[in-house]
Amino acid sequence: MLPKTQPDDWLTLPEAALLADVTERWMRSLVKGGRVVGLKVGRNYIVSRASAAAYVRSETEGRPRATKPKRAARRKR
């Protein structure tokens, strides 16, 4: 059981993902895997603010983010 906390100590999944600089999908997998403290409430997840802040993605961690090449303008025939 988690200790009693204030409502401000919890973030929604999108807020936590933004804070940690990861995608929502990755944050969800972190919660499911137990690497970030979170709970499933109904069909949504809430994440501990402290846990999400501790998992902030560093620039040197993992693969660099892919950048999509710009597509050339299509010519109409």
C-alpha cells in the first residue's frame, strides 16, 4: 500500500510523460514494469510526481530521437 499523499503529489499519465520527456506509451510501460510509481484508476493511470521527476530522460541515455526526413513536395500530374 502506498503512503498517504496529497492530491498534488499525483499526475495524470500525459502530465507525467511530459515532465519526464518520454512518450505516454513509454510512461505507461514504466508504470506497468514498476520502474515508476503509479496506479491504474479505472481506465486511466496516475503517476507519482516525485517518481516521474526522478525518471527525467537525459540527453545521453538510449538512442537519439529519430527525426523524420522532410518529404519533397509532390508534383501534380
